[in-house]
Amino acid sequence: MKLLQQAQEMQGRMKKLQEELENMTLTGTAGGGMVTAEVNGRGMIRRVKIDPSVVNPADTEMLEDLISVAVADAQRKAQERQQ
């Protein structure tokens, strides 16, 4: 009976932690802050911001790389927070 009660308490704590992660915002950057990505504590993307000065129609590959780096940085921070 006591083991069941402990399991239920742990389940409640895990649910609370999951809710806290959902409400958390972590930011990753690339290009010296020219591109930022915001994710929740679970790593789900909420927003990507791009400084207009890095938008060059002739070089979209650079912008794609900056976005990827910013998102990966934010998701890494979320993963660290989860641990």
C-alpha cells in the first residue's frame, strides 16, 4: 500500500515537472544574435526571430544555417534543463 502511495506521489511530481517544462522559455542564438530561436522546456519551437540585415536573397543557404544553429542551441539548452 505504501509503495502504491509513493508511486502516485512520484507520478504527481513528474506531471508538475512536465507542466513547468511546457511553460519555460529558452533562447538559442546564432550569428552573434542575428538569429534567435525560442523553445519551451521540452524543446518545441515557439518562435524564430531573424534580423533583417541577414536576409540576402542571393544567399539563403547562410540564413538556413543560422536558423538551424539557433534552433539546435535552444533545444540543447532545453535538453540540459530537462536533466
